[in-house]
Amino acid sequence: MTESSRPSNSAPIGVFDSGIGGLTVVSELRRALPLERILYVGDTARVPYGGKSAETVTRYSREISDLLIAEGAKMIVVACNTASALAVPSIAPNYLVPMVGVLEPGAAAAVKATRSGRIGVIGTRATIASEAYTKAIQRRDPELSVHAIACPLLVPLIEEGLLDDEITEAILRRYLMPMLAEGIDTLVLGCTHYPLLKGVIARICGPEVSLVDSAENCALAVKGLLDSDPATELSPRLDILLTDSSEGFLRIAEKSLDLTIDSLSVRRVGN
Amino acid sequence: MTESSRPSNSAPIGVFDSGIGGLTVVSELRRALPLERILYVGDTARVPYGGKSAETVTRYSREISDLLIAEGAKMIVVACNTASALAVPSIAPNYLVPMVGVLEPGAAAAVKATRSGRIGVIGTRATIASEAYTKAIQRRDPELSVHAIACPLLVPLIEEGLLDDEITEAILRRYLMPMLAEGIDTLVLGCTHYPLLKGVIARICGPEVSLVDSAENCALAVKGLLDSDPATELSPRLDILLTDSSEGFLRIAEKSLDLTIDSLSVRRVGN
């Protein structure tokens, strides 16, 4: 890549997810890199990705990444575990800018955190079926045992705003109890929606289990990449593009994540 | 339309939904019209429709209807309440074959069933926000009072197969108790997924509340349209096209609805 074709360091960091979950990554990016411009795309016309096939998730991820590149993004942050697991390895080589997913940073943090050698992973049906976390963890240390379980009801509960609700807690207990019985001491929140449930999950797991927040670890990885070339202008922005209008979106973003949104627009993507 | 351009009476009835819910309509069609060929399209690449905008649901409905016409359907059955509420009125005039939604037959049956004049309606967020049921009921009788509530968690619970589960029952109680307190004597199951929960819903509502199954009433409307020109060949078939591969689909279709599927294929539609 020639210097002239490279986006300037004041270009936005492009971030995408199928819906609102990726805003947890934006929230962590804003904390780690307060001066950066961020352009977030939520593919709300096709949300959720978590139950769809690798082929379809890869096609959607490519279309959204192309949009971010067309908007001048200097980096693509895939703020969706399903897309990170199913699409990033195959599409990242097609782009001249770095593509950072949430999966590898989360796996690395889990390996660092565990003492018992037993790690739990929760995620969407597609993420868990891909076994991407298990492989990424055992590539780092083949001795570690990984207990992964799909939790397909959590995203709908979160999208409905039932963040602190007895029904959400009952469903979480059902998902988590078998894993806790296996003696895990580390739990990877393998979906960018799940940090919104951190309080309830911590209450169920108890203080002896470390929660690995993939949003937080992804933001640290992005910061590491940008530290040599940070944005210097003093005009941080958060611009949001959605592929379908979404009423609940703003409410959750502003209420639960305390994000200030500079612009929000809707644009059709794909054909 | 000239006689020569008209699909023959042995052409398939085209049926579509965003996912598996519309199979409840197929099940009722099969019962009412045992000799007909049925071609079902499930838009699993973009499921669900229930939280999306009218514009997006209309675009998706048009694309799927075009596919059914290209496959020679003699009629289009919109086996999705969200699409029936948001898209049918605007797109039906574009097609030369009849387009039958689930909403009008359900509204008519509810008006006929109520004695107290208080009708409850449950549906997706988009269906309820459109007020289409309230309007369709009050167009028939402006004196009737309609209590409509969005139940966005039911579709994910059904798609996960939690049809007879204490969590599903707890969520249903929360949605239904306020309506029952208002004295409804008729409840419209305004989403084609919901007949799969009929048992639990009947248990919560008690015998004094009539449940209006939009799938059943839609099938009767289709039968009424075809009675003058029924299929006479003795080769009923059910062919299914999905827009994304979907593992859970067949399992629920065969187990809960006792449907025999003659072919299942995956085809990309739109974006």
C-alpha cells in the first residue's frame, strides 16, 4: 500500500455489528481512545447474524466492510463475535487496512486469566458451532479445557432491554449452572451483547470466576495497533449508519452505554 | 389476465414467511386442501421480520413474492402477520394472482367470536405498532375494544423449541395477565409462530377465552378462493426453499407440525 493511498490518521475507525451489540465495543473504544472518530454500522435490516450460516454471515460482513472502506475507514473493527468467528479469517486478507475481530483478543485474555485451566465460553449458536473460541484458546495452550455453550435467547432478551430481570436471570442460570459445575474459573462473554448482562452474570458465577469481556479486550488490541499513530485532532465523533431504521437502538445506546451519538442515518446495503 | 397466461389449477400455492412460523399455515392448508401442491419460501437469511421497518419488510415481501411468481405459483399466501400488516396492502395490486394474508381472516374470525366486545391481540413489535389488527377489527365493528400487545420474545423462544417450558410460560403470563384483567374473551394469535404455543396459552387464558388462530383462518380463506377451481391431480407436494441454510427448521417442521417435506433447497434472494 502506498503512503498516498493510505487513510490519514484522522480518518475514522470503522466498526460493525449486526445490531446494537457492537456498541459495547464502541463504548470501550471511546474510553481507550477518546480522540478518535468512530463510524459504526449496524446491519439492522438483517439482524441477527448468530443463527445464520457461515456463507451468509461472510457475505454480509464483506458488504458492510466494503461500505466502511468506501467511507474512508482506516481500520475495520468487527464488533460481532459471530462475524469474527465465521468471516474474519477469510475476508481480512482482501482489505488493505487492518481488520480486528473480537475473538482473538478475548481468547488471549482468557488464556491469561485462567488458573484452573478450565474456561467457559458463551456465545450465539453460530459462534459456538464454529468452535472458533475453543480452537483459538487451545492454539495458545492445548492443555486448557474449554466448555462452550450456545445461549441463543440472550440476544433477544438484551435487545428487548430486559437487562436486570428475573426471566433473564432464570435463563442465564440454566445456561451457566452446568459449566460452573464443571469447575470453570474463567468465562468468556463471547458475544458483544453480553457485557450488558455483566452484573447478573457476575452474581450467578460468584467472585471466583473471572469474566472476560471481549469488547474490552478488542478495544485494547485496537489501541495497541494505533498507539504508534494516534489521532491528534481534537474532534472525536461517533457517527452511526443503520441498514434499517431501529427505534430501540438509540434508547439502549444512550441509556445503558452512555454514548453520545453525533449523527444517525439509515442506508440500504447490498442489493 | 388472459386465460393462457393464468397458472393452471395444478400449479402450486405459493406460501412465504420470514422463517419457520408460516409452516403452521402450511399445516392448516394441508388439512383443508389435501391435494394441493405447496411451495413454501422461508426467508431465513433475513429472519425475523417482526422488529424491522415497514419499508424493509415491504421490500423483502416483494422480492419473495417475485420469486414465487417466477416459480409459477397460482396464488400467494403471506403466512406472516408482520408482512400481512405492513406489506400486503401496498404490494397485492402488483400481482395478477390473488394474494391472501393472515390478518384479515384473523380479524374477521375474532369479530365473529367475541361476545364481551373485548378482543386481545398479541403479535410482533412491528405488527402491533402498525395497529393493523385494531383497524381491521374496528372497520368491521367500531364498537369493539381491542387490547393489543407486542410479545417480541415469543418468536425466539419458539425458534429455540422451548414450546412447553416454564420460562416460556412465565414470559407468556407477563404478557397476557394485563389483557385478561381487562376482560377480553377472545385472543388473536397474531403471529404465525404462536399456534405452536396454543397449549400453554389456553392454560393461562382459561376456557372462557376463545383463541383465534390466524393460520387456521387463513387456510379457510384460501380454501374458499380455490373451491371453485380445486386441484384434481393426485400428487400433493410440499417443496421448501430457504434463503439461508437452517438446521432447526426441519426439526421443528417435522416434530411439532407433522409435515412431510418432499424437497428442501437453499437459494439466495435479494441481498
